[in-house]
Amino acid sequence: MSMPRYLSQIILYFFLTLLLSGCWSNLELRDAAIVSGVGVEKVSSQRYRMIVEMIGAPTGEENTKTMSHTMLSRVGRTMLDIAREMVRDMKRRILFTHAKSIVLSHTMAREDLYWIFDIWVRDQQPQLGAYLFVTDDPVQDVLRASTAYGSSAEFPLSAGMQNIHFISNYTTHTMREFLRDMYGPVNNGYLPMLHIRHDLSKIPLVEYAGTAVIHHNHMVEQLTTRETQGLVWLLGQEKGGAIDVINPRNHTRQAIELTNEKTTLQMNVVHDHLAAHFSLHLEGTVAQDSGGHNMAQSIPTQQMERAIATKVQTILTDTITTLQKKDHTDILSIGLHLYRTHPHVWHQVSPQWDDLFTHAHITTSVNVHIVHPGLARYVYPKIPLPSPPVGFLKVGG
């Protein structure tokens, strides 16, 4: 073997060894930074900004390094290009597989939603259990203001989603659930909205408020918090919460705490006309009754049940009207139900499903049952006891 060829093989083996050991710009990547929160927004045509919050990025001198939360922002054409630039700047590997929350800008969701999931998920592989959000506020401000304990977005956003599973007027959607809806037969989905609110102390707080309605490739509109509550009921995702009404007779507040819910969907398609009916049954215990009713009697209980049923049905009607007449988007699983129960009918009507859903006749019925009066009790007036007869000893007071 000639000497030049031998030297060339040595050089080739040397560079292969550097690649296998994890090297960037002739530096071995021995450290790693874990990404816990991610934000994505569109800057211009084919230009995107990714903001990441990293845990495990040491700061300070070599002998006094401390672990801290680092917020890093870069702009590029693709997520993979941006991630490469971050690796070049940080001089360490960046792991996206631990990201618990992903915040998308309003513009990003409206224009190019498939792009981020079709390319970025395959390139960076963030965990499918991460929670997805949409915001119309600056993404970086949402990440910074999401906690009062520093720029740590993963705790309040992801942990908050887990906690509000038991509150009725919020949707809690992970990436896995969203992709299931987006690539399903109807190709529609929804995501929770985030907003920055300034309280009296002028401290910005991030709150869950509303739902982004996704139609095929982009966000079309958003539901209010009240309409989101109707969506949760219609989808049968109620896991708790409370409903309150104001008694018009004496302007007192009455409320029940929900303990059980059952949603039933019945539908029929005849001559390209769709009719659907949602039956909602709610059960609960009395949480508050300011009217001074005796809950042992059936009439006041029935009045409360009818009042709450009327309020719930109004919310359901408003939600359906918004989705049909304003958004023209079926996120009520009506098309999915038709696909599962009558696939031959679905294949006939699927090309014009959006128009069929918009002009469908959708009705609702609500039944509320108070299973227990809870802690609300009728307080009887105190009746003075008669004086003890003469000769009896009065004990106490």
C-alpha cells in the first residue's frame, strides 16, 4: 500500500471517529440541553422563528457553571435548519423529545399548520404527549409570562392542562390527539387558546381562554370560553366542573357540581340532507342554593334542574350555530360517527361534507338530574324551648 493512500485512510478514519463521537466545528458535543417549551411563529414567507426554553444549559465560567433555564430564539427556513444553528451556537446537543408544551402563533396556525407537523415532527421528533396551544399574543411573551418563577413554560402550561381536565369549559388536546383528528376522515381539529392578561398588579399572566378551530390546513376562527364549554359537552369530554344559574324570581345563585355526564349522538342522512341530534344527560350534587329552598322537597329541586337544563341547551345551540354558520367546520365528530357506523354512506357524501354539515339540521336535548342535595340544607328558624316545670333542675346555660 502506497504511503499517500495510507495517510488518506488515516485521515478518513479520523473524521469518521469525530462524527461518531458527536462533533461540531471540531468540538466534541459532550453536553446536552433539554428543551421543555417550544414556540413557533411565522416571520415572513418561508421564514420562521423558533423560541425554545432549555433546561440543562450551563452558564458561567468552566469552574462555576450553574444549571439554569435558557430562552433561545433563532430564525430560519425550516425547523431542522434552526435547530442546527442552535447546536452551532450552544456547542451542545439539543434534545426536543422532552418538550411538554408547544405554542404556535396565530399567524402560523392560520397559514401553514401542516408544514410544521409534517416536517418538524419527522425531523425533530418532539414527544406526541406534548400539549399544543395557539396564541394571538407574541409567542416569546407567552413563554416568559407563563410562570411567576422565571422563564419556565413547561410547568404551568403542561401541568395546567393536566389539572383542568376536571373543568368543563376548557379543551385539553395533546399532539397525538390533534394529529389523529387532522389526519382522520374529516381532517378537522381544535386546539386550546392562550392569552396574556394583566391583573391589577400589572403582572402579565397567561390564561386558557377559547379554542382555535382548525379546518383542513389552517385555523379559521376561535370559539369563546362559553362556546368551548358547549364543545366539551357535545364531545362527551366532561369530567367535572360546576354549572350555576341565577333565579329570576329572587335573583339568587344556584349551582350544581357535576359528577356524571353522558352524550348520545343520533343521526340520519337522506337525499344528501343530514339530521343529527345530541342528547346530553348531566348528573350532579347541589353546590350552592341561595334561595333558601328545602331540598328535601321535589319541587324546588325540579325547578333548579329545569333552569340549569335551559342554560346548558342555550350554550349548546350557540356553539353549534357558530360552528355551522361561521366556521363551517365539523369538530363535533358527526362525520367521524358517520364514517364509523355507515362507511358506505360516508364515501358517498364525503366530497361535499363541509357543505352538508353547514346546512344540517342539528338539535339538542338536555336532561339534568340532581342526585343529592350536597351540603345545601334548609335552615329552620330557631324555636325557643319552653321553661322547665317547677321542680326540675336546669342543667347548663
